[in-house]
Amino acid sequence: MKILVTGGAGFIGSHTIKKLLSLGHEPVCVDNFNSIKYSEDIKKYNIKSFENNVKIYKEDITNYEGLEKIFKENKIDKVCHLAAMAGISLSIKEPFLYENVNIKGTLNLLELSVKNNIENFVFASSSSVYGGNNKIPFCETDNVDKPLSIYAATKKSNELFAYTYNNIYKLPCTGLRFFTVYGPSGRIDMAPFIFTNKMFKGEKITRYGDGTTKRDYTFIDDIVSGVVSALDKNLNYEIINLGNNNPIELNHFISIIENRLNKKAIIEEKPVEDWDAKITYANIEKAKKILNYNPKTTIEDGMAKYIDWYMENRYLYEKN
């Protein structure tokens, strides 16, 4: 299959392309290589292992004409839409940027998918759509009409647009709600990098609250297995959680890094932000049933792999 992967030079996108290549597919990479979140050097690192085997387009998903050209030049079978402005705190500061990229960009891809008879449209949603839901674990049938951040609102919008395109045009669409994805080459605006980097350098880390908040950390290899399975299935319209089904308390997460680095964290405590969920916890029964999804990586093993990777590649972050 020829599969268009947006955000293909990013964290999840680059790992997905590597997996698709190993399975004999022909991925086409689209990424704008911007440096809003981190330097372009990191994205160049991410594509290094496949840059000679994959068509790579430096294009922004908000550019309809540019995307249209890519569809015309390649007989795309399926779309794996992972490009987005990610992260909660920046979305509060830059709402129009998030609206433009996450909503308009997704709409461009949905429209072009219909026009080019795409067999399957798989896209990244987020656990953030669950907002401040108190019922745990989070289930796909839960109400998600009260997002706590601009980012979450854009991801909820993506799900609605996909549903509408499926209803009108019968475009098979699957939205995957990712739960705190981490691993080698992971995003630098997330806790695994921030804490590891600062603790390694002997700098203070900021802990919001008393450390009892919890996140359902999910290792990149497990996430990619779910993405690839969703691409294979050609489902009608589904929203599916991809998590680890095992929330980890922040204090325990910090202790794992301390043990691996053999360094004690210097902690500065600040109040929990209003837009920050107290817990994320994925019910993955639907993913198990439909996608045969079975996350295998414990937080201890996953962070060991991540920290080992960080120690070998920390030079990449000197510009950030």
C-alpha cells in the first residue's frame, strides 16, 4: 500500500514510517519541518534512517494546493494523518495557530481523501478530549463535550469533521485517542524529556501539585502497533483509545528517572493549572477487540529505553 503519513518527520510519524517500511508498504512523508516546538535538526535526525527510501515532501497541511499536488503525484491508497500542533499550554497562547493547523489542515486532508478515493483515513486524536472527566478509566462512549484546552477542542473538532465526512461520503475514518506517548526521539515539551534533561544537568524541575496527578504513559512501539492495525482494518467510523491502561503517579515517574540517572530530583512545586487533567486513564477494551491491541511495555522498561537513547543523542537538543 502507498500510505501518506503527515507529520512524518515528527515523533510518532517517523516511527510509524519505519514500521510501515518494515512491513513492505510504501509510505509518503509530509512534514513542514517547522521549528516551533524544536529545531529542524531533530526532525532531520528522525528521517535519517529512511530519507533515501521514502518520498519526503516539505509541505504544510494548511496549504491545500500543495497537498493536492502531492496526491496527484502519488497514487495514495490510505492516509495516516499525524501532523498537528500538539501540546496544551502553547495552545492557550496561540489559539489561532492551533485552529489553522489542526482544524483547517485536517479538513484539507479529508476533502482531498474524498476526491482521491482514499480507502482509509486514520488520524490522531488525543486523550485530552476527555477534559476533566471524573469517571475512570476513560471510555470512548464517555461525553467529551467539555474540553479544558484549545488543543483538546481542536482534536474534538477533528473527530466531528471525520464523522461528517464518513456520513456524507462514506470515507472510512478511524480516530485514535493517544495517551501520553513517550519513547526515543519523543517530544521535548513533555515530561519524559523535560525531567530527564533537567535532572541530568542538575537543574530544578517543576512539579505541578503534590505529585499525585497520574498519566497513562504509552510507549511508542505500542502506539505504532495500534496505528498500523487501524490502517489495515478499513473501519467505517470509529474512535479508539490507544493507551497503556495503567496510570502512573507523577512522583513515581520522577523516581524512575532518579533511579536510572542515579540523581536526586531538585523539585520546585507550583499549583496545578486549571487546564491540566488530574488523571488520564485509558479503557482499551475496544482497541483490544477491534485492533488486537496489546501494549507490552512497562513504564520502567520504556523509560530505561528512552533515557538510554537520550544519553546517546542529547547533543541534538543543544540548540533548543
